[in-house]
Amino acid sequence: MPPEAVQTDTAADLPAAPQAETVVEEINLDEVADGQVEIVGGDEQSLRKFIQRYFSPIYPGAAEGEKKILIGSLPDDLPIDLPLPEGAQVVASFQEPSAFTQVILDVPLTPDEIESFYTQTLTDLGWKPAPAHQPGGGFVSSEDAGGRFCLGESDAYLEVRPLEAPEGLTDVRLNLQAPVEYFACQEQDAGYMDAGSHIIPSLEAPQGVQITSNGAGSSSDGSAYNSADLQTSLSINELLLHYNTQLEEAGWKLVDQGTSEVVAWSAWKLLDDQGDEWGGNLIVMDNRLGSDRRVALMNIEKVD
């Protein structure tokens, strides 16, 4: 379907989202076991208790505030009108205490049609393509299907991640930050980056792996890090092997590696063009937010 033939719904066009208690009680547990996840036993009350417990932070220093999960509806307090393709069904929405919201959709369009829809619709609404990934590399998607968009430098940042699903539908993840954090919508000049940020190579995710968020930082003493939240069925060992290969291709030398039940890691060294020695660590670990969530971290520092 060409993009000009697609009608647009927005959050403002939809009825206000019901309270979580009402939404959860509408779940038919016989229909929950779908796709690659089977749910056995329980009832509506135990399902609600599991969701609340599973997503409640238990570690010290966790962000304060209430997380909100809405089944089958959008939040009623989105800071922007979020365009939805015609026929889109809202599977769920997830709001962090911060400015982050994820919306999961089933859409009866192909990934290419969804990309065309958002490119045209958001452009008409004043959005622009997000700047390229920051210079120096770090964790990047294998492809930018769907696209990344910005409304101003700080109003809103939206990632559109479509993935083909059964029954002719496309699973679409809309990752929204409003207002924008972490300079996602600001052009970055490589000339102002610390040396460490240049040393981290570009680490491309395996095909089909979705990067739901990124983080990066550096200091004047030469240390730097880059991190990513990944959505994938690949194990931590498979991801480690994938990224290890790219580090070797970038000239890094493997020093050691290891794995446990929830963490896989490798240690590296590099001699740069100026003769300076660098050490680095790659860590991939499971994320308790879900069985398909992983966290990847690359940190480096100059060796004295």
C-alpha cells in the first residue's frame, strides 16, 4: 500500500486508556500462550501479581517513580500525538518513570510500507531524520529499517522498529523519548570527542536484533564506554561471539574471556596508530526485564 493511501490515527483520536485493573481483567488467558512463549497455569490475579513483581526494580539505586504497563491501549498522557498506521492494533504500552515509552503494535502492512508511512507522516508533522550515530562507533543496529526521527533537538525522539510477524502482520516497536535525553537529536562533531570515544569501533548487531536504547560516555583521561539494550532470542554467548569477531577485525587482540549463567565477557588490548596501548572489556548479560532482553557494554581506557 503506498504511503499516500494510508490513513493516520493518533493517540488523541483514540479513547482514553482504561485503568490498569480494568485492562488486565480483560485478558483471556487461553489466548495469551502465543508465538514462542507458552504460559502455563495461573489466573488473572496471579498474572497481575507476576507482572507487577517482574517489572518492579529490586536493586539499590533504581530509578524512582511508577512504571505503567497498559495492555491493549496507549497511555492517556503521551506528551505528543503519536501517529499510528490505519488498522494498527495496540498490543501493549510500557512507560518508565523517565521520559521513555515503548508501544508495541500489530500492523497489517509490510515493514517497507511502515517505514514509508512514518517517513512521510512524521515529515509532514515537522519531524526530521535523527542525526547519524555518534562518531567513533559503539553498538549500532544491523539496519535502520523503520527509521529514527527527531522533533527539534529536545522535544521528542522516536525509533520505529518493524519486524515481520506471523499471519501477515508486522510487529512494530515504537520507542519514544519526550523530552529527549542523551543528545540523541543533536549533531555531534568528532573533533570535540575525547580520544577514547574514537577508539571504540562500530559494533553492528546481528541481523534481526533490535537495539531499544543506547548509552555512551567518555572522560578526558582517555576512558570511554558504550552500552546498548538489545531485544533478541540470541544467547549471551552467541552475542559475545558475534561482537568478538568485529573487535578482532578492528585490530583488537583477545586477552581472556569467560561466561557464567547470566554474564559473558571478554578482555582486549589494542595498540593505536600513535603507539598508545588501550585495554577494553566487552560484557553481555541477561536483562531481568524479559527473557528476550540483553544488555551489552564496551568500556575502554588507556594503559599508563
